[in-house]
Amino acid sequence: MYRVVTKYRNGSSHPIVERGPWHASKKTANDWADTLRAHGYVAFVESQSHDTDGGEGEGEGNSDNDDLMNALASMA
């Protein structure tokens, strides 16, 4: 299972991260990611095992724990 993760800014200091619905096919997820990139979004494909397609998300810590740590750090 694969999903597209997008990142964008809405004027705040922290990026907005949105995770899309799961797709059975990596090709389908890649097609959606390509479409979103064409519209200016930072987008990459994530699998259920948190592997990426080598896009923007690689090396950025894509686990849900990292998102929680970032949210807590921004509250401090």
C-alpha cells in the first residue's frame, strides 16, 4: 500500500504535512505525486513500511513519531 505525502506552507513558520489515502498500486500513488508536484507541492510517495520513492521526504524522518516530536517542540 502506498500514499502520497504533501508538504506546503500557508504563511506559518511550520510546514503543513498532509497524508493522502492509501493506494494499492505504487504507480497510482506516483501518478498522483507527479500531478501534485506539477501544481507546486512538495510531494513524495510513502509505503506502509515508511519507505519513500527517493523524493523530497527521504531522510526527513517520515514516521508519525517524528511528526509528534515536531508538534511538541513547536509548542514549547
